Amino acid sequence: LNNNVYHVTEEMTVKGINERRRCDIVLYINGIPIVVFENKRRDKPFSVDRAVEQLITYQRKDVGIPRLFYYAQLLLAVNPNKVKYGVTATNKKFYSIWKEEGVEKKVEKIIQSTINGIYAESRLPTEQDKCLYSLCKKERLIELIYQFIVFDDPDKKIARYQQYFAVKASIKSINKTNKDGKII
């Protein structure tokens, strides 16, 4: 986890098949583009759906920038009020939302933390803040990539939040029992 090098770029231009495309944010781990973000404004109707469509277009071999997505593991369509996530080749209807209990207070603490004695910001966490914290913090991102993405020939799939937390609860329960199945 800590042996990896993490970088983030914003508004990165990539040479595509027919033209250049600009990705809003790309998160790299050890120089490999792992997460691609498409950001949209909150005041536009259906802006997150438009971001999903752009991510899908970017992956197309005929008009997109498909080489950027060879190694990408997580795709995020975001605006401050809504976030949808998927993986490469995910159909638009399968992009999902992530919900997590108890994350709001953690994110609020980060937002209102001090930098050189000055409060960073004074605001409540947005859905975007909560989702980015839940999906992109180092530990969770590595865990999602390593344990919660599967290849179901020919499709690549990532766990939904319900599946993720059900697996985590099951493992915790199993670890609390002895070889006879009795709770320790």
C-alpha cells in the first residue's frame, strides 16, 4: 500500500484516434492510469449521465482514446450532488452509486481540518466528497481492485456497495467462529 506512488492529473489531454480528448482527472498508481474521472457541473440536468456517456465514448476504438483505458480499473462520473461508478466497458445502465454509513463525519472532519492553522473549508460534505473518500482512499481503492473486480467472460465487473459490505460482514463473521462453527 505505502510502497506505491500515487499521482493525480487534471485536464490531461490524450491523443485519440481522430482527435485529442481531455480527461478531467486521472489518478495514477505507479504511473499506471487506474481511475478516470469525468466531472460535470451540478446545475446541468442529467450531468452525471452525460459524464457516463463521455466515459463510454472515450473508450471507443473508432473515436475515443481507448489506450488510456487499457489499465483503468475504476471510472467515475461526478458532480457535487451525484456520483456514478463503473469499470471499463460497463454499459450505461450498470453504472451505480456508492452508499456508505458513517462516512459523512469522517469527510466533514477532513474538509474542516486546518492547514497551517487555517481552516481548509467551512462547508458540509457533498455526495462527491463522500464517494471520493469511500472509493478513492488508498486502502479502499487497492482493496477494490484486488478483491472486488471480477472478469465474467467477457465482462469486467466491480462490486456494488451492498455486495462489498456483505462480503466484509461475512468474512468478519467467519473469522469469529472456530472450526466447529461455534462463535468464539
